[in-house]
Amino acid sequence: MIERIETGTRMSKIVKHNGVAYLCGQVGSGATVAEQTRDCLSRVEALLAHAGSSPEKMLQVIVWLADMADFAEMNTVWDAWVPHGHAPARACGEARLARVDLKVEIIVTAAC
């Protein structure tokens, strides 16, 4: 069974299937990549809770940065947030994001 949560015309915020939660890409508010990353991860945490999951159950994370020069700054926030011993498989790349003010977008897949 596929369960779609907070579904709109274009996308669902969460799709659950066979014990796995797929979150839509999350962005955050703020002027710096650190601020945006903190806000983004707060949103990820809320969606994971809504899906019946948690950061400890993350399987895979894809991080998109508008500028790879922000990699170290984003990682400082990420490293402080990710639960010790529960780091997911992760990839990070550079991409043009949906708005020019966005610096980071994070996509999470987690067990639930």
C-alpha cells in the first residue's frame, strides 16, 4: 500500500511505502547557508515525526547546494545535527535551486 501525506496537485510532502518514508525536498529560511540548513533540518525532523520516523532512521540523504563553496559551512550544521552512530548514506552536489535566495535543499529517505 502507498500512503501519500499532505498531497497537492504537484507533489506530496511524504510518501510511505513498505516501511519507507520518502520526503519531498526541504529548504529553509535565513541569510546564510548555516541558517538555511538549520531551518531545513528542523523541517526535515518535523516531517520525519509526522511520517512515524526520526533522524535515527534515515537511510539516504541527498543535499543540493547552490554553491559548493558552502560545503564546509553546511557540514558544520549537519554534523552537529545528525544523530551519532546513525549517519545515513549521503550525497552532496551543486545545483541551481528553485529560487536565487535558496542555498541548500535536502531530500531524505527514512525507515518508518
